[in-house]
Amino acid sequence: MEAIATKATQEATPAGENLFEPARLLAELASETAGEAPHLTSGELALADITLMPVLFQPRGISEKHIGDLARAIQNFGQVEPVTVLAVGRKAVLVDGHHRIEAYKKAGKTDCIPVRYFKGTPEEAVLEAGQANSKVKLPMTPAERQNYAWRLVLIGQFSKAKIAEATGVSAAQVANMRVVLRKLGEAAVEHGSWLQARFAAKGPRDAFSEDDLEQWKQDKADEMADRLARTFATALLDNPEITAMALASYFGRRLPEVVAELRTFVPEDDDDDF
């Protein structure tokens, strides 16, 4: 994925200046803030109207897995939590929400991004960015989200929309859970996980439909991807060659099988380079 582009960081540093880039950007923002009162009040902005300065406001590396999870949430629900911006004159500078911005790009929804405005100085906004990122909670795995949704279905007091919103699973999956609940009846409460409940309702594995099996494989793949992200953070993305060497050592003689499977995930336009 292309690196996050910024309007500000593409500008050349004036001749004779050798300032630390974040310090230069912060000084520019402070100067602009002092010279003009903010004009922005809209609760939604187009991506083109949001200025990104990750060198100043993004303390963490970019996680492709996190972007993918957020993009799926956007496709399911339309929006995720508002990003935080700092109004500088007629410009909105992103303070917190870089992964969400990339997720909106990935989901192809860039016209109406929900925003909240940071009320403070540019210097305070930099501190806010650090605090917001340091407080980030470890996201639930897909299995954890599904099990929580199943628990809410068992409670029986929440609407389909509310359960989907609270857990991050799709409304269609909540509907499937309700079908399983009706099929299992009182025995449903004996199954603490959604996977157990599905197996109990459907019977032996060979009774599962092709869609069920594909969903099961996707769930397992998501769990493994989450474990990799928790263990290695961005190290696997930052060092593709070392990652490939490690995978070659791990898979050994079965590496050709994995490579063959990976080819199915590469877009046709990129296949020649794979």
C-alpha cells in the first residue's frame, strides 16, 4: 500500500533551513493558527479536505491487518468512530485516526468521513495524538466478537442492529445466530461459543454448506492473522525478505503448497510481479 501522502510534507524546506521535520510542521501550524480563526464546523468531511501529517501526529506504524478490519466494519456499518482533526483556518489537520482514514480509502468511501474537532493548540494536539494511541485497547479477535454477539443473542433483549453495532459482526450473521437459537431451543445456552452452537445446530461437518465451510476457514484465518499482529506488530510488513525467509524455514517442503495458495490472493494486475 502506498505510504500515507500529506499535503504539508510534500512542500520543500526553504533554503538555509535544516529543521527537524515535525518541528517545522508544528511551527507552521502554530503560525497559521495564530493568524486566522478556524472556519470549519461540519461533522463530516471528504477525505480530500483532511490534511494528513503522520510525521507529526502518527506515533505508531501502520498495521495492514487493522486497516482491513476497519474497512470491513465500514462496509458493514457505513462508518466507524469519528477521526479527530484540528481546525487550522480553512484546513482540517488529522490528529488521530490514520488507520481509519486508510480504511475508508480501502472501503472506497471517502466522501463523508465523520470527524470531531480537537479544541486546543497544535502543541496540545501533538500530545493528544500520543495519548490517544497509547490508550488503544487490543481489539477483539473475530471469534471473540462472534462469541460476544452470540451471548447477546442468548440474552434476548437486544435488536439485531444493536448487537451488530456493539460487536462488529454483520447484521446477517446476527440473523443466522437467531435462526440457530430457535433451532436449538433451550439447549442453546449450553453452547458458550458461536462455533459450538453452529456445530450443534448443523450436525456433522459434512452437513455444513459450502458457505459455512468458507466462513469457518475465514474465521480461523482471521484468528491466526490477529495472533501474528499481536506477536510481531508491523515487523512482518517492515521486513518482507526476512519474513519470506522465516516462512520458508517454517513450511519447509510444504512451501510450494503455500505459494500456490497465496497466488489466489494476488490481484491479476500484480500477478506478473509475484
